[in-house]
Amino acid sequence: MAKIGFYPLDIDEKEGIRLFGRTEDGKRIMVIDKSYKPYFYIIPEKEINLEKFVNKIKDVEVEEQGIYYTIEDLEVIEKEYESRNVKAIKVTVDKTSSIRVIKNELKNLPEVKEILEWDIQTYKKYLIDREITPLTLCSAEGTITEAKEGLELRGTVNQESEKAYEKYKILAFDIEIYGFLGDEENSNNPIISLALYGSNDYKKVITWKKFKDADENVEVVASEAELIERFKEHILGYQPDFLVGYYSDGFDFPQLKERARKYKIKLDLGADGSNVNFSKKGRTKSSKISGIVHLDIYKFISTIMAGSLHLDSYSLDMVSNEILGDGKLSMNFIDINEAWEKGSIKEICDYNLHDSKLTFQLTEKILPNLVEMVKIIGINIFDVCRLSYGQLVENYLIRRAKEFNVLIPNKPSGDIIAVRRVHTYQGGFVMEPKPGLYENLVVLDFMSLYPSIIVSKNISPSSLNKSKGYKSPDIVEESGRKVNYYFDKKESFIPSVIKDIILRRQRIKEILKGKKDSVLKARSYGLKTIMNAAYGYYAFFGARWYSKECASAITAFAREYIQEAIKGAEKFGLNVIYADTDGFAAVLNKKTENDILNFLDKLNDELPGLMELELEDFYKRGIFVSKKGEGSGAKKKYALINKDGELKIIGFETVRRDWSFIARKTQKKVLEIILKENDGEKAMNYVKDVISKLRKKEVKIKDLIIFTQLRMKLEDYVQIGPHVSVARKMQKKGVKVGVGSPIWFVIKSGKGMIRDKADIPENVKEGGYDEDYYVNNQIVPSVERIFDVLKYNKEDLIKDKTQSSLGDF
DNA sequence: GAGCATCGGGG
DNA sequence: GTGTACGATGCTC
């Protein structure tokens, strides 16, 4: 028997619970723990004799194709379920596969009311019950054997301390392919280059076409098959803890899988010699390797981090520009194809390596967030990386349920989900902005409004009742009936958990004041993310703890609070012009900034404990434009400039690439002139200038290009938009066009439908564009609503400066 | 305002 | 549950 300290990096189940990790001196270790027995709970019918029932089922055993599934233990346990104390029967079985079989055997017995906790993966329950946190110091005790892949220990695991693993070995990778994307055709496209980037300047590019000016880190192999083999060798040689890609679940690994299959190469990268495991859940694929944690950071960034990043796109280029201040090298996929054909392989290698470098650097930046999330939720980083908001909250609640002795509800069935999807309820309070240009504004926000309502009104499915406790404001149900919900004042599970998070985060923020600590910062971020997702979780149709009543009570309380705050502000002398859910913007009138701070202090004294209205910022000027779609929860669309001259542009489509460059630039410039200089006339003249240049055919074709991507096979299109029409022309010219092909086009001058006038930029001579299209469909719509505010109308814009007296037609 | 179509990430 | 599977947004009627 030996005892060894290690950090679990990943966990799964095969033969028993398997934990893959690193020992303190950096050796790879696989621990197999067979001591854990899976279980589920039976909620019996009320009136039955428990002892008799336990006796009746204790010998239940099922045989299927020679395999025996047995019950190992039965125990009556007091638990809380749906706000009641219940006597539940804990059914411990011999192995994970027995859960399903035994459950099916028992579920139809008359004594059984419900069966719970059978649908939670065993490795997750193991982590909870044994109180093990991945990535932190554990110990394993048992018999050790040493193999070339690392240590193998059979025995048991204990949590040793909170000490976190630090020396992560990260290896980022990226592939380039030749050809065009498309679901089926994809497999025919060869991988032409593969790059790896790791710590300590580890760089490798593998390609299979010889070229002259190759760097030392480039390996030229004989074929694509050899490229895949080398990839495997490098991974086994480098022994990363984390193998990281950007959209690698969706592209790189599936592509590697297809190409490896073609050459009959095994992708046996697992520490136990197993192949990469590909799985598909709905639209989302994932690739898992035993013992090497494959992370697709695109998933984490585009779902969880998106909540705080607010980018228009989560492409590697956009994200790395935002987080690292460095973007991709400028090469599109046509360039890659051409470079491969021409033999400019160096270009491809550089591009490929740079992408994997960006992926590596992004991983280093966001890893603290991932790691803290792992420590908070207590599941493995592979899962954390791929969580949705709903799963984030749910996994956290599942982990905390044990200490509250609460039974976990089952996942809803398809029927229940279908019913839940249909039902709606009223959302946040939105005050339509009176469109206009305003001076001297203040924006005030409730800090964590929804979470603090959950806590201060104890809102949860288990405290919900008909007549006592906190009473919600009037809620109008779908039927039109007015109701009030009540929430018992005795603190219940979910509000307690949220309160915990809020307090824990306040303590962290207190420590962080005037100090820099990236770990604590990441922890605070993780806690905030979970807490802010809690309200949405109640309303999420797939949630175990779903409650439309709770969700609608939260928004009802929130509407009341924001409206009260607005009333208070107006009484105080501010002029509120816009509000959305948890905050509002107001004109200062004659009030000073100091007055505002005093107003906040006074108002906050009157609010319940955890609730607080905060100062977001003071603004010199702001423009609020009219919205297209009215109604609650409508998206914000306004722009503000603060005292430092920083612009805050919300909801304008200035950066969408399906608008021509000239339209985007014009919109941005107009907002800038209006906010910075408050000169509507100048902004107007700027637009008129652009229009006049367009009419005089002075605008360069490159500023007029519109970009879209093909989403279907060309022949499947029924609706022929301009991009489809252009794609057809490209195909006729012999260009390969498939799913995902990017289409750049310009609208040429001439007669007929827009789609007939659309053409690839190369076919359009300078000045050969349709100026009417660009004026009416690009420039005017992009600035129209801004000028509405300034009381100019569309005609004013289109009128030529020099001939305005001639009238419209 | 419901119902249908499109699109995301990767090359 | 060896079953299914996205979610947000924009356009059209």
C-alpha cells in the first residue's frame, strides 16, 4: 500500500471511477477507485409500511443477457423534497448500469411514488459525496504500478487541501484544410497544415508540401497521413494537461477524425490507449480524450464569458483582439487555397502557427476563470468548459443540495418541457425612451437586482405557497387572472445558496479593494456569473428546479423596485428618460453630482438589506433613438459620451459585416459628431457628403463590398438573394462554391432586380456601382433613426446640398 | 406577432 | 431514455 498526493485533472467512469491527474512532482497518474457504489432514492407512497416494503424489494435482482444487476443496500433516510420532510429509501446498487435496470424494475410498484437522483452521472455524485474538488490537492491510497504512460493506482481518494494545481501544461493546436467547407464534402478536404503551440516557446508546424524558406519549427512530412501520425507523436511527447483548440469540438477534431479514418489511423491518444471519444448532443459535438483534457475554449468564451464580453462575434479574430489586443493574420480561406496551390507554404504555416499561438494565449488569460469555476462548482474542467448557463446553475445547486439535505428533482421529460416552453410571463420593466438628444445625464443601476430579490423575498419553489410569507406584487397570469404569490419566510435552499454567494463575493470584493489578485478576481467573476444566472434558471424549461411562479414573482418585484426608484428620482428633481429592467437614465436638471450621491445614500437606506441602487456613470450627452419593435425587454439602442469623452454605443449595428464598410463608417461618424460636438448640421453635412460622393461615383469599390456566407448547398436555395445569385455566377466561372463559402459582392449599376445587379467585386469597375442602392439601402437606413431624433427627415438627407431648391422629383 | 428561415464557430 | 436534442434574430405574411 502506498499513499500519493495528486491533482485530479479529469474524471470518468470505466471499471470504476477513474481520476486522471498529476502527482506533486509532475508525473501522470491514473487512479481507479472501485470503492464507490452508485445509488438512487425512492419516494414511497405515504401510507405504506416502509419496513415491509424494504423487505419486499431487498432481494430484487435482474438478469439481462447473462449480466446480473443487484441491489446492495437499502436505507430509509429523512430528506427534504419539494418543501416537505420525507422518508426516502436510498437504494444502493452494485454498479452504474444497475441504476437504470433496477429503477425500471421498481418504478411501477404500487408503493413507489417517485424515483429520484437516478439521472445524475456517477462520477459527479462521486465528486460530491467524497467531497473531492478537481484541480486541487488530493491523495490516493492503494497499490501502485508504473507504466510508460505514468503511474497507475488502484485504491481510494481523499481531498487533502484546497491547494490548487499551478503548473498547467497547455498545448494549443489548430489545423488548416484545403478546399471548401460543407457538412458532407468536408471529409474530402485534406488537412494541409497543423500547428502546435505550448509553454516555454514550444512551436511546431507540420505540413506535407516542401518549400524553401521554412523556419526551424516547421516539419515537412511526406503525406497527410504522416501529418496525423506526427500530431499524435507530438502530443504523446509533450504530455499536455490541456490540449486546447478554438472551435475544435466543432471543426478540428471532427476533421481529424474523418481524415484519420480515411487512412485507417487510430486516434489513440488516451492515457489508457483509448481512442478520442466523439459525442454529439443535439447540434453540439465534443471530443474527449482519456487522461488529456481537451478544451474547446470557444465554447466557454462564446457562452459563459459572452455575458460580460458583449462582442458582436466570437470569432478567434474578434475575441483575441478584445482580450489580447492581437488579431489573426489577414488571410481568408481562399488565400489559403491559393497559397497551397502556388506553393506559398510559408504563408500558411505562419498563419496556422499564429492561430494556435492566439489560442494558447487566450487559454492562459481565461484559465483562472475556468479553474475557479471548477473549484466553485466542483465538476471537471472538461465539463465546465462546455457548460451552458442553465447547467452552470444546476450543477452548482446539485453540489450544494447535499449539505441542505435536499433531494434533487429529476430532469423534466420531453412532454413537460413542451408544456413549459409554451408558457410565458411578464419580464422586466422597460420605459420607452423619448427619442432625443440629452445633456448631462446620470445612469443608475440596481446592483444584482434579481439575485437580491431572490434572497430578500426568499423566492424558491420550496417556499412558494398560497397564503403566507412575502407577498408578491400583482401578477397577471396568461389567462388574464390577477394573482399574488407568497413565499414562506423560513429561509429555503436556493435563496440560502444565493445569499451565500452574494456574501462570499462581498467578502472577496472587500479583500480585493486596492489589491490585485487574479485568483480572487476570477472567483468573484465565477460567483457573480452563477448568481446572475439564477433567475434565468427558474425560467429555463430544462431546469430541475424550474418554477415559472418564482421567475414571474422575481420580475414582478423588480418592476416594483425600479418604478419606485424612478418615482423617487423624479420627486427628487431628476427627469427620467429611459429605463430597462434594473436601471435608468435621467437628466440631472439642476442637480449636482454630489446631490445624486446623497440621493442614492438616502434611497439605499430605505431598501431591504442586500438591495442597492448604484451609480453607473455621469454622461455629458446621450442620444436615444426610437425602436423598431416595441414591448417589454426590447433591446437597448442608444449612445452616450461620458466626461472623459469615451463613447458608449449600445445596440447600433455599426460593426456588422453584412453592412458595407461605408454604411458602418458613416453611422459611427454621425454618432461621434453628434455626441462630441453636438452639431447636427455638421453630421448632416457629413452624410450629405458621403451621399454626394456616392452619386459622383467617387467611392471606392472596396468600401462598398457586402459580405455573407452560404449556409446551404447552392442548389437548395429557393429564395435567391443577391449573395446566392453571386455564388451561382462564381460557380459558373468554375469557382468551387459550397456550404460556408464566403461571398463578397457589390451592387452594380443597371436595370432590374437587386440580385441581378449583384456581382463579385472584381467584376465591378471603379464607379460602376448602383449609387441609389447604396444611398437608399445602406447609408440612409444606418443613420435615419439618428436624424429622426434631430428632427431631420429622410428627404433632408437625400436632397443634394447644391440642388436642394429643386425639390424632390 | 406567429411562423419560418437563417446563422454561428472553423477553413 | 439504447427516444430527443440549440438559441437568437431577422424576415414575411
